[in-house]
Amino acid sequence: MTDKEKLQALIEKFANGNQQAFASIIGVPRSNISTWMHRGSITANGREAILDAFPQVSREWLMEGSSTASSYSPRSLREADLPMIVSASDSIHFSRRDLIPYFESCRASCGIVEQLENPEYINDYVLIPGVHARAAIPAEGDSMLPTIHDGDICLVGEEVQLDDISGQGIYLIVTTEGHCMFKRIYDEGRKSDHILALSENPAYVPHAKMLPKDELLHLYPLLHVVHSVEE
């Protein structure tokens, strides 16, 4: 089965034959579909976009015959033996969008937040079913016990602005001086030029800090904590 035939089959199944709709679903320009059709070849990025959008599509089926096919399917399999759709029991349904970048060197107590914006600092990826996050970073210290333990992996969301915060919550706070820490914060109000940053551990000194708002460089909400297991 050629790439053109595969593409036609995919468009028919998932977009009722509408190329524009299919392009929108997988997040590429309509012209990309036309180019793949004309050349009779789907690019590597195109294949990944399709698999991201439709995890039920067999990777082996889509990659068969491509320059990277040997990386995905045994040579003993014949193209005719490969189904386009795999059952839930035969496939793990996740995409690259589910993978969370892990930054080992960005410690929560003294890291440089710009690392989160630089792919070169990604050490690995973690996958937690049902959890989508901006980044995963290790925590240090005991100031946020019992919520966060030393060595826990903390998952943070996309950056937020102080004006977007209502109520209180735990955030990864990064200051203009380069300090990086998890604290429960309370906005003292629009008339105040400070926020109140509290530690969860009542034995931690200082238990609370007043941070000038103009020293806040970044705020990332804490979404999930993966507790470390001591051996």
C-alpha cells in the first residue's frame, strides 16, 4: 500500500474524505496534504502528526515502506498483514503531547528557570496517564512537607501571571535574583506591592516570606507531585 493510498484511507475514515478537515485535525496546513498526495510520500513530521492525532492508527502500518520503517516493524511482517487500526489492547494510547519534559538540573530550591524554555536542558521525559504538564522537576529540601518531600518529582503547568491568580495555591516561584522555590502564595491585593509566600512545614524557618511583586520573574502552578520512594 503506497503512502498516497494510506493518506486517502486516513482522510476517508477520519474526515469523510475532506482534506481540509483532515489537515485541521492533525494540525498542518492544507497545502501539506496536497504535497504529500502529489509526491506520493508522507514526511516524517507528517507521520508523527497523524499518530499524535490518531493514536489508534497502527504505527507499523503507517511507517511500513518509509525510510524509517525498519525502526518500527519487523522485516518478517508483510505489508498486507498490517492493519490500519489497532485495538486498545494492542496499543498504548498516548502521543508526544502526553510526554512531560524532565529537567534534572533545574532544582526547585536553586534552579535557573530559563532552563525550562531550553530543550537542550531536557534530561528525559515522563508519562503519567491523565496528567498534562509544562515540565517535571525534582524538589529539594523539607520546607513544603508534607505536601512535597525532598526528591519528589513536581509537575508544573504553563506560566501564569500574578493577576490571573485567584485565591491561594502552590506555585513554583522564580525571582529576578534567580531563586527558584515552591511556596503557597497569597496575593496581598492590588494595592499591595508584595505577596505572601508560605512554607507548608510549620517547623521551617522562616515560615513565611514577603516577596516584592516586582521581583517575581515567573510563576508556574504546581499540578501534581510524584512522591519519591525510599529504599
